[in-house]
Amino acid sequence: MTAQSAPAIELSGISKRFGPVQANRDVSLSVAAGSIHGIVGENGAGKSTLMSILYGFYEADSGEVAIGGRPRRIRSPADAIAAGIGMVHQHFMLVETLSVVENVVLGAEGGAWLSGGVSRARAELARLAQDYGLAIDPDAIVGELSVGFQQRVEILKALYRGAQILILDEPTAVLTPPEADQLFSLLRALRDQGKTVILITHKLREIMEVTDRVSVMRRGEMVAHLATSETSPPELAEAMVGRRVLLQVEKAPRPRGAKVLEAIGLDLVDARGVALLSGVNLTLHAGEIVGIAGVAGNGQSELIEVLAGLSHPSRGVVRLGGQILSSADRNPACLRKLGVMHIPEDRHRTGLVTAFPAAENSILGYQDDPALGPGPFLSPSTIAARARETFAAYDVRPPDPELKTAKFSGGNQQKIVLAREIERAPKVLLVGQPTRGVDIGAIEFIHRRLIALRDAGVAILLVSVELEEVMALSDRILAMCGGRITGERMAEAADERDLGLLMAGVTEEAA
Amino acid sequence: MDWVATFAVILDSAIRLSVPLLCAALAGLWSERAGVVDIGLEGKMLIAAFASAVIAAQSGSAWAGLIAGMLASIALSLVHGFAAITWRGNQIVSGVAINMLAAGLTVILGNAWYGQGGRTPTLEGAARFGEVTLPFATTLRSHIPVLGLIYDEVVSGQSAPAYLAVLALVVTAVVLKRTRFGLRLRAVGENPAAVDTAGISVAGLRYGAVIICGALCGLGGTYLAVSQSAGFLPHMTAGKGFIALAAVIFANWRPWQALWACLLFGALDAIAIRLQGVALPGIGQVPVQAIQALPYLMTVILLAGFIGKSTPPKASGLPYVKER
């Protein structure tokens, strides 16, 4: 980071418009060589677009790019690679049926026949494994690797192409905390070797932990360039949103009410014979938020699916208001009638039909409601009018029920789902990842809604991979690991280290 | 020794019936491994059969016919490519359109030009691919029992396009597995975004695959009209393009397995012909249609997961759109 050396990247006056959306407006950015530079912003702030321009995926409408002090025109990924830029995309650009080494050489094979390039790549992979601790089996099939290793392949791909500048787009979204820590030490090692790293994220903790400088984007514009050591998470959050945000959720203590839902001894075994849930016991009381803390893939999703009636437990019973649910009642439609509503963790896959107008999505699952039209018919005007009302109440932007759902931002799509389920007066609300891919403003709104529901006496089961979120919202926290409940803590008594141990499967008895 | 001779005759017939299947299956394999579903193999073979028969009849050269057949088929392939790759259209719709276009166009043009109900003139001499006798065929036959006979009856005595089809098989297998082009092609059928971000043109690769597909369909169609028959007959492909599609699925999109699938389907066809009007002991007369339906039936059973598992290339049939 000497003053004499030219910045690794110098962007000036970059603008890019997609139809009516101005994704980047007059963006300038300077990244010092040999540094880790963070770019933060809410979803849709234009971070990914800016990086896609830098990587040649899109061409900017106007603006200049200079790499290492020399002006460059980057019109395709090939140009970017030639300029020494490598990118690790949020959704990995890997071919799952090919081996690691085949993925690494793809596009840089070095000759018409594969054998030469592949053996060179093997040697190079061995060297990179030594230099950075990036060991990997070159012949493993990529689709069979864990997500953390797949990301490693992405990084190796960039390094193999001789990248001097590495861009990572939301790299930790798919990683467990220990994997994220490993990634960060790798990024530091790369910086120490003189490489430049750009880290795009919306997690402030990561910015504070690993970056040297940070740039903040908001609505397509650069709003701040700061040295990480001289800033703080509240300052960054404020810059991202444009106003002060409550990172802490305000929640008054409330005595819990009667037992509403009780699950006893739930087992779930899948078709391959793998146990996904083993002996899960769970009680939900009225006016209580029970949070499930766990690393993704430890049975939380399956638990919610069983309770929502989407899958049937291999063993165990569920009681609702004292009554054991019969297998006939254990389907989503009946459960909804009984007051068990479900906000699915993946709104694109199970929460919404994104090709439908928003109004239609606001009645999905409730399309049999007689209030929506006579007999088998639906009344579009009634549906639209109701949607308009709820959209106003939930601050869905734009408040246009006719607009295709795919055109809404993640946060607003989530509000459409939230409104649909909450407006039907649930007794029990099952919530999966309520704020995944949602911007800070909407997170705050969703958190406040959930607290208000709890205060109104709804029993809420919250599953989230964001431990902070679980700790902030819950009254009681259950930790899950390997399909079992490994521990229970009252929220006041819970701390992150203790929960982390439970999430890792270190139970009281073992400890 | 008599049963060996019968076996050799059926095998020979099976191979002759498999050649057009193999060409079309390899064509489909190239296209689908690159992510372009091609249901128009049938139409492309048909247009190639027609074009090759016409040019062979006019020029008197079977080789000129082959080139014409390939070019006609490639032209239709490019139409499919233009619809599916450049305009990101629905690949099934485009393929069906090509089949209908070929079925109609060949008959209309044939009738207009020759007035024989769509037939083209009968090909004779150099206008038709004759049998190629491989060296030592007769010597080996008389010196080595069984294998010598099979060499003479089955391996030798096929026509030039048949040997070209085998060559195409070997080249396909080697190129897909061992070359840069093959790696990129396999990648583009699985995850075109990965290819794009690696700085390679997705459209370029897919057009390449589609052109190869056209050339191979051209070879298959030419074989039908200029080698197996002595001229074009309306609708002479008779569903071979669809059986080839089934063979591709049966072969799990792999070249050598495609050969075995085509041989199997060809053998079924040969047996069906052989059994025509023959009453089997205990069963009676087997309807030919029942045997002809077997390739489809077997493919359905395969897809239902009873025999094994068939996994198509992941991006097959999906137009590539850069995500925003």
C-alpha cells in the first residue's frame, strides 16, 4: 500500500441502466493494490452490477476503468481475465459433472488436446495447495464436493488464470462460520502475497473483521469510502440505509401463555434411510418466539416441513391445542384452517410463483376462501383491492398488485409472503429464514412484525441460519445438530459461544 | 455351421439398420451435450435423404449426393440453432417445425421435379454407394472358421457411409473426452454460465455442436437414400430420428453406449423383419409392430428407473440468458 504504486483498480463515473432501473449511477472507486477492499450495501444497491461490469459481464453505459493505472476496456470476461481479474460468483460458476481439474482448466486449457493442460494444472494445483493451504483432490467430481470446497475450486480457478485481483461476491452466504473463518485467513494470505481482494457483502461483521478499506453503496451510488479501522458497524449501517437502524430489536418481556403446539418424539427418515430428525420434542406456547439455532442442514428445515404438514414424520405425534393431529389433518391446507401458518424458508421455491402478479401470490394457499369470489370463481377486483390494502399496511414497494412478483426486490417479495400468512390470524406461525436475501430496512420491518405477533399471543417457531437473528428475536432458543435438539436456553441466559457448542453437537452430557 | 451363417446374416442386417440410427444418435448426442435439445433429427435426416438422392441422380456421383445431403441437413440445423440459440426460442417447437417442414417440402419438391409421387429417380452405378470389400475378406473366410465368416459377411461389405459412421463414433468419443473443444462442449451443456464467465462464447460452442449435428444427420439421411435404398421415398426415415433420440437417452448421452443402443435397436428391427409372417412355436405369429415398439418401451422403462439411471446434461433444452 505504498503511495507511489498505482491503484489496482480505478473506476470513474461508471453508470449502467437496465430498462427503467438505474443500477449504477456515476460510481467511482479506487482500490489500492495489495489490500482487501470491502463493498457493502443492501440488496439491489448495485454492488453486483458494478462487479459484473468490472468482470466484463455487462458493459457500462459510461465511465472509465483503469487496471494497475492503465485504462482498459473490458468488454467480456475474457478481457477481464487477460487484465488479471478473477471473480468468485455468489452462485458458483462450476460444472458439477466435471472433475476439479477439468473445471480449473476450462477456458485456459492451453492447447487443443486436454492432456498437456491437465497435467500442468495438476502441478499448479499442488503448488497452490502448498502456498495457501488450499488442498483439494484434483480428480474429485465437483458436484460431490461440499459447498466450502466448491468455493475453493472457484478461487483456484481464478488463481490458476493468474488473477492479481480477486473479486468475491457474497462469499460467506453459503458457508458455515468455521468455513468463513478459513476463507478469511485465505484472503489475508492472498493479500500478504500482494494480491488485491474485493469482498462484496452485506454482513458488516465480515467487513470489520477482514477488510482494510470499505466502500458503501446505496441505490446505485457510492456514498462513502472509509478506512475500516476508523469506522464502526453503526456508521456503516447508517450509510447503507441512509438513516440510523436499530440493530438491536426492542422487545418487552411477556409472560408466555398456554401450550399451543407440542411435538413428541418426531423421527424422520428419508428414502435413502438417512435419519433427518431423531426424537425431536418441542413445545410452543402462545405469545412466545422459539428460535432454532443451527448450522444449515441440521434438520431445521425438515422440522418446519413436518410441522407444516409438508412431510410426514416416520414416528412421533404432533398435538395442536391438546388434540393429536390425525394423519388426515397433517397437510398444509388443513393445518392452515386450524391456524398453523407457514412462511417457507425459500420464497422462490415454495413461497411464491414469481411469474404471477403480486395479487395472485397474496392469495396462494387461500384460494378457496369464499370471500375471494362466488363458487369456483375468483374475483380479480376483490383480490386486487385486498392486496392493495395489505401492501399499504406492509409497506410493499411498489404497492402495485398487478406487477409481476419477480419484479419486486427480495425484501418486498418476503413482505408479500409475510402479509399473506399473518393477515389470516395464525395461532401458530412457522417461520423459516424470514430475512434471507432481504435488505436491512425490510429486516427491521419483519422483525418488528414478528415481535408484534408474539405480543398479540401467537406462538412462533423461528428457524434462521443467522444466529444473531435467533438471539435477538427469541424468548427461548433450541439448538439443533444432526437432526436432534442438542440443548435449550432461555434467551436472556444464552450466549454465542455456548450456543455455538450446542450447534456443533457438544451436548451437556458429553461436556 | 448353418446357424453361424444365419446369425451372420441377421447381424449384418442389424448393422445395416443401425447405421442411420447411429448417425442420428451421435448427432443428437452432440447437440444435447451442448445443451440444445434436437427433436428435429428425423426432419434433418429426411431432407438429407432427399437432397442426396436428387444430387446423386443429377450428378451421377454418390459422393456429391453425400455432400449435398450434409449441406441440406446443416442448413436446417442452422435454422434450429438460430431459433434456439440466437433467439432463445423453445427448442421443442423449433424441432417439431423442422420435422413438419422436411416432411412436406421433400414430397412437394420431389413431385414437382420428378412427378413420381415424391420419389426420386432410381440410382444406379456410381450414383449409389456400393459395398466396399475390405482386404483379405475372402481369404480370411476360407481360413478362419466363424470369425472369418463374420469378418466377410458383417465387417466387410458395408458401404462407405457406414464406415464413415463408425469413424464418426470414434472421433466423437475422442473429441468429447480428450480435447479442449470437447471439454468446453460438455461444460456448456451442463452450466453455460460457467463457460461464459471463463471467457468462452456460449453461442459459438452451441452453433458448433448444432452444425456437427447437422452433418451427422446428413450422413444418416444419405445412407438411407443413396446406400440402403436406390433413391428417395416419401417419409423414408419412418421414425428413425425418434428411435435415435431414444437411443441417446438409453445410452445416457455417451458415444460408445450409443453404439450399443443403436445396435440393439437395429437388431430388434432386423428380428422384426425376419419374423414377418413367421409363427413362433408356442406363441404364434408375433405382430411386427410389437417388436418395433420395443425401443420406445425399453426407453420408457429405462427412464422410469428400472434398468439404470439416465441423467441428461443439466442445461439441455434451456436457452442461455445472462442473469441480471
